[in-house]
Amino acid sequence: MIRYALTRLGLLVLGLAVASALIFLSLRVLPGDVAQLVGGTQASPEQVAALRERLGLNVPLWQQYLDWIGGLFRGDLGSSLLTGTPVMSELLSKAQVTVPLAAMSLTVALVVGIPLGVMSTLGRRSAGGTAISVGAQALAAVPVVWAGMMLVVVFAVWLGWLPPQGFPRAGWNDPAAAFRALVLPAVTIGVVEGAMLLRFVRSATLQALGQDYVRTAAAKGLTRTRALLRHGLPNVGLSIITVLGLQIAGIIVGAVVIEQLFTLPGVGRMLVADVAARDLPKVQGELLALTGFVLIVGFVVDLVHRLIDPRQREAS
């Protein structure tokens, strides 16, 4: 297990290195002069040249990249070209919105996807099971922005239960207001992701019902429902863990859109604003942080899968 973990860790580091190079190079091929953007339209050629020198844009790209990577080992993602604020401090500040949003969205997806997926399998010949399956098909095809707008109309405009947009100035110093501000965004992402998880759980549990070990348990006196819950779900759970790793990445991508829709001061909204402003150090730091998070989630999922699946341990 230790050897496998070290191998996966090496692949994680390699993936981060490749991702960092791609992010750095892709941002450098964008049209326009960053120094001219920082200096403004009134800056003289001499002032623009001085800015390029101060920002380190005159040195070769490989040196700029190595300087950036060197800073990463010190926990330094650089500073904003426009404000001079350290990128790391900005990320940590905005993550106080994005991380709870992602956690709440994942919770909603689990609550929607797993119980309803099992119910739709057990009641697949009933009206309720059919309704759940059809509803999941419809929700999985719904654009997340449209779902968010509909939830705002119903729960914020018509019922007035929740705020339609924004985040309290006090942040998590006012936990009740902060939680209420994230409910609609989290439900928006979670319901759509949960519908996709529901479809997978339904498919996996249907396959489990046809397995020999479930039929044998049923032949020994257990009902098919109890046989599925006792013997089928543990095996289905292995596949669900893998899918959850992919869904966490989907939730992070969804957060970029939803933070715009609900005007939440998170990492996604900051990323969109920094791309528009051509603030390259912030953009590359944000993209690397998001990519690193997704790669780390995949690394953890691989290790957990290995730990709980005896077949993989025996094969190593």
C-alpha cells in the first residue's frame, strides 16, 4: 500500500508540474500587452517599458516560469499586477466562500443521489420509482444557471425565505446569514449533480440485483430489498466513491458559474474578474490552485478505493 501511495503521489506531482507549465504558457499567448494594461492608455512608451522591467516581463519565459515555480515552494503564488496584493492571501480569503459552498453542494448531491437512486431501483416497477427516474433524467439535462434562476424566483422572490444574491459583509462572523446566503447556490449545484449521481446509483444497483451473491442471499431467505441493502450496496459503494471524485470536480466548475449568478465573493467570481483584467499572476495562481485541488481529490479517491477494496490490495 505504501508503495502504491508513493507511486500515486509521484503521478500527482508530475500532473501538477505539467498543469503549471500549461497554465503559464497558455496565459502568455493571450493577445495584448500586460504592461500597457497596467499603465493605462495614457502611459508613455517609456513608462510602459519601465513597467515591463518592474514586472519582470522582459526576462525570457523560461526564467519567468522558474521564478514562479520557485515561489510556489515557499508558498508564494505571486502578487496581483493591479493591486499588489499577495495571491495566496486573496485565495484564502475567497476560499472561505467557495469551500463551504462546495461542501454544502456535495452534501445536497449525496442526499439527493444515493437514497433516491436506491429507492428508484427498489420501486422500479412502481409509479414512484418511475417518477424518480424520469425526474432525474430531466434534472440532469437542466443548465445549472436556469436551475438557479428558477430557485431564486420560487424561494427568494415568491416565498421570500432566502436571500436572492450576495454574501454578508461580516462573512462567517454572522454564521446564520452566511449559511442562508449559500443555501440557494448550494441547492442549485447539488440538485443538478445529485440527479446525475442518482442515475449512476440506479444503474449500479440494478446491476447489483442481478449478481449471484444477491440472488444467493435472497434464496437463503432474505428479501431482495434486504439482500441488496446488505450485500449489494457495499459493492456499489466502491463505484460511487470513484464517481464522487469526478462530481467534486464538477461542483468546483459549477461554483465558477454560480458565484457569478449569485454574486458570491468566491474564488470562481474572482477568477472571472481577473481574466477580464488580464491580471496574469492572480489568474495563473487561481487556476493552479483549482487544478491542484481536483488532482488531490483524485489522489485521495484512489487511496480510499485501494484501502476499502480487498481485491485491489491482493492484486498488488
